[in-house]
Amino acid sequence: MDFDLIVVGGGSGGVRAARMAATYGAKVAVIEADRVGGTCVIRGCIPKKLFVYAARFSEIFEIAGSYGWTVDAQFDWPTLVANKDKEIARLEAAYEAAVEKPGGTIIRDRAIVTGPNSVRLQKAGREITGRYLLIATGGHPYVPSLPGCELGITSNEAFHLKQLPHSILIDGGGYVAAEFATIFAGLGVHTTVVYRGRGMLRGFDEDLRAGFDAGLEARGVRRIYETTIRKLEKSGDDIVAHFSDGVDAPFGAVMFATGRRANTGGLGLEAAGVALNPDGSVPVDNYSRTNVPSIYAVGDVTGRLQLTPLAVREGWYVAETLFNNNPMMSVDLSLVGTAVFAEPEVATIGLSEADAATHGDIDVYVARFRPMLNTLSPVPERMLMKLITEANDGRVLGLHILGPGAAELVQIAAIPMGMGARKADFDRAMAMHPTAGEELVTFKSPSYRYRGGVKV
Ligand SMILES: Cc1cc2nc3c(=O)[nH]c(=O)nc-3n(C[C@H](O)[C@H](O)[C@H](O)COP(=O)(O)OP(=O)(O)OC[C@H]3O[C@@H](n4cnc5c(N)ncnc54)[C@H](O)[C@@H]3O)c2cc1C
């Protein structure tokens, strides 16, 4: 064998697995067809959050006057894109170093799996062999095949627009649609969301969804629900969207944020005997192993939760299992925090109120308050915090936050929740004043309860 481990895909999961395996002395190759760093670094979490920061300045400027400031703000899109690109290049180099420093090799090519232990390098036209293969090829944006769909962009292109459109239509209801809606709106683009469902962020706690929807309204983001795009047509510089309700409207740009699909097309997995799910993702066992014993898969390509920290953790565990004589099972998904870095920010961990109520008797603590930063300003928006506990022993089952710093708060609360914390443990923590987080440790009595599945 040429290598102990061949990793296909140099994204979050692949790079972590390669780095750890190389650290444990394995001979490792990472094959990357595009840029090392993958979705998260090159066209996902990182550039997205940098854009979110850019968009948030407009809200800061809005309230600055209440604090005595006069701001004459101008925004220059090319400056943001150029500075973002510089930071992404820096991170890309750091990811390359993470593989190469401990002795791994990066091969810049497209890989096609040819057997349980072999991979063909498309450009180089040669085959390499490995004791184990790790498929970490991630996913790509799914675009519905409707007439004119090629006129639309996806999140991939949104990071490289030459100029900001005057208006944009975003098709989708998930976190990518939500985040880009507030990025574009914050940067002054007239933004409309069209979604086939009844509201965005399906699966999140209903109060968060309602609060988020109100936040979009307050920011002038138009939402068209229970509607789809039938076709797109070019009209001068604009794109006309024909909606399922019979309405037509022109937009400067149209973005599809309609989900993602696993990168398994043309990868050769079936020929190597690897079973695939109907949606193209790769089913794996608790150790991230496919049905072919020498082939493992981690990250988005497995169709589990599509989050960077999970891909990283799964990659690390595969390296532990194969090269550190330390078999590690995949992650407990029941307490994985997740955030929507939109405006207002949304973060959540554990069970939603609706789900928790079906599991047993629960107490629900809700706080709604104006974040202190807003109090001098006319901005009426409120922050929402919801803590859900088991009625009998007070175990904290879910935490849902909408408002500034939501993700940071939920990240920290994930620690006690992972330890099985109860309401009494939260109560024992001394409040830090004045903070938003102190609300979490000063809840007195439940706002309402569920007994036998009924709200009382
Ligand atoms: C807009 C956006 C925002 C996001 N924001 C967040 C966020 O805030 N927080 C969060 O946790 N997650 C976020 N995600 C999700 C996160 O980016 C992914 O979960 C994560 O990158 C998955 O890592 P991965 O290793 O599975 O795949 P990827 O990072 O996608 O890496 C796969 C790599 O494989 C390469 N590849 C594919 N096929 C081949 C082949 N045949 N040969 C060689 N190389 C190949 C690709 O070029 C790519 O570099 C976001 C995603 C998007 C799209």
C-alpha cells in the first residue's frame, strides 16, 4: 500500500482526520480537488460570519445616534470581499499546514474510488493505494430544476459577487437562507424570501421561529410563504421570478438556498461496493465505517447533521479508532447546539418545547426583555430566552435563545447541559450583572407547565 490512510476531501472532517492520523504516525494523503479548508473555510461558516459582521454594522449605526454619535456611514462591497478573501487565504494555509506539519501529503487532484483500497487521481491519471480510505467529500448546494434555474446563484457564488444587487430573492427556509437574508438586508439590498413552508427555520422552537419572523419583518425582509418559484426569466439586467401563486416580480438577483446534497456523484463508491442512501449520502455505522470494512466516511457526505464541529469530531474519532488503538464511537447528537447567525441571532440546544412536552411533564421558563444596548434607542426588539426543564427533577432539557449573543450563550450552556445539569444547578450560579445571560440563572417560577402533554 502507498498510504495507511487516503482521505478524499480536504475540508473540516478530512483535514482533522488526516492531521490526527499523521500525528499518530500513519502515512497519510489528503486528495483535494479544490481548495484545502472545504466548505466551512472557503465558502461556508467563516466567510458567512464575516459577512454577518459586516451587515451588523448597519444596526449599530442605527442606534449610534441614541448614544450621541453622528455617523456618516458608507459601505464598499469590493473592500469587504477582498478583505474576506485575504482572511480565507490565511486560513487555507493554516489548514494545509495542519496536514503537512505532522507529515501528511496533500495531493491536488480529483479522486475517484476504484476499489476498497484504491483511488484514481483524475488529473495525474494514476492510481494510489491505501490500507484505509476516508470519504470526506462534503456536499454541494442543491438547485431545483425549474426553467431558468441557471440564472440563480447559490451560497457559493454569493461570496464572490462583483457587486451587490439592488434587490434579491432568496429561495429557502433553512439557516443558509435566513443568514443570507439578513446579510443582504443589512448591506442595504431589498431582500425577499420565498419558501414553500409556513415559516422559516423549521424544526426550531416555535417561539424562536415567531420571534425570528418578526425580526425579519422589522428589518424590512419580505417573506412569501407557502409559495414556490415556477420559473426564472432574464429581463434586461433583472431576473423575473414567476411564482406558484401566479405573481411575477423582477429581482436584481435570485439565490437558491434550497438544501445541500452529498458529493458522491462520479466518486465511484458504488463500483467499489459502497452502499449509498437514496439521496446519495453514505450510510455509516457508529464508527463512521461504511459497509466496506476499509472505507470510512465522515462529515456532510454521510447525511448526518451538517455542522463543522461534527465533521471535525467524526474525523478525529476515525483517526483514534484506526491509528491510536482507541476505538471511539460517533457523537451523541441529542445535545448538539446549533446557531443561525442571522439578525436576530438564534441559537438552540436540546429539545424544543413541542418535543419536550411529548416526552413527559415539563416546566417552561420564558424571559422576554429589551437587550440593554437597545434601551437608549427607539429599537423595540426584545430578546427571548426559554429554558425547558423536566418537572420532577428539574433536569434541563432545552435552551432556546433569540437575540444578541445567542450562540455564545448556548455554547457555554452546553457544558452544564452535557453534564446533566438541573435547574437548581443553574440557580446556584451567581448572576453577572448587568448581562443578558443572568436571566438564565435568575428564573424564579415557571412561566407555564405541561402536565400529561397539556399546557397548564
Ligand atoms: C453557507 C454555509 C454556511 C455554513 N455555516 C456553518 C456554520 O456557521 N457552522 C457550522 O457548524 N457549519 C456551517 N456550515 C456547514 C459546514 O460548512 C459543513 O458542515 C462542513 O464544512 C462539512 O465538512 P466536511 O469535511 O464534511 O466537508 P467539506 O468541508 O465540504 O469538504 C469537502 C471537501 O471535499 C472536496 N472534494 C469533493 N469531492 C472530491 C473528490 N472527488 N476528490 C477530491 N476532493 C473532493 C471538496 O472540494 C471539499 O473541499 C455552513 C455551510 C454553508 C454552505
